[in-house]
Amino acid sequence: MAAYLLAVCEVTNRAETLKEYQLKSAELIAKHGGKYLVRGPSAGNIEGDFLQGKVVVLSEWSSVDDINAFINGDEYQNNVKHLRDGTGNYHIAIFEGA
């Protein structure tokens, strides 16, 4: 069953390490079989203001296990995740497909 990784990001510091994080995490996502569906700010808010000024990243995966292998893998945990430290507030969740 398809699974989705959703991140709602409020970037407060566009440090150079954030650019490196974006590149390296994109490489790892592809390596683990994920593909981006959405990666950026909204084209316009329809209702509410929670997403105002936020970036949404939505990726599709073959399974929840594939997402967990990416998120919990040594390469992401030890070499990539820390690159976004101090750059903002991140809300990240896994969803199973309908």
C-alpha cells in the first residue's frame, strides 16, 4: 500500500546547511524509492492561515517500511538530518494511502 511522508516546514534561518540538507535528503529519498509530489509553498491559501509562510514537502513511497528505512537509516540520521538544525520548525508525519 502506498505511503506518504508529509513535512510542514517553517523556515526561520536559510543557512547554507539548509541548502545542503535539501540536496542530500532529495538524493536519499530517491535512493530509498520515494518521489516528491509537492515541494514548496502553497500557490494560494483557500481557508485558514496555518500554512501561510510555510513550505510543504509531500513524498510518495511504496510502503511505511520504506519511509521508516529512510528516516531511521544511519545515512540520514548521522549525515543529513543535523544539516537542518537551527533552520526552522518542522512538523513531519507518515500517512498510509487510502
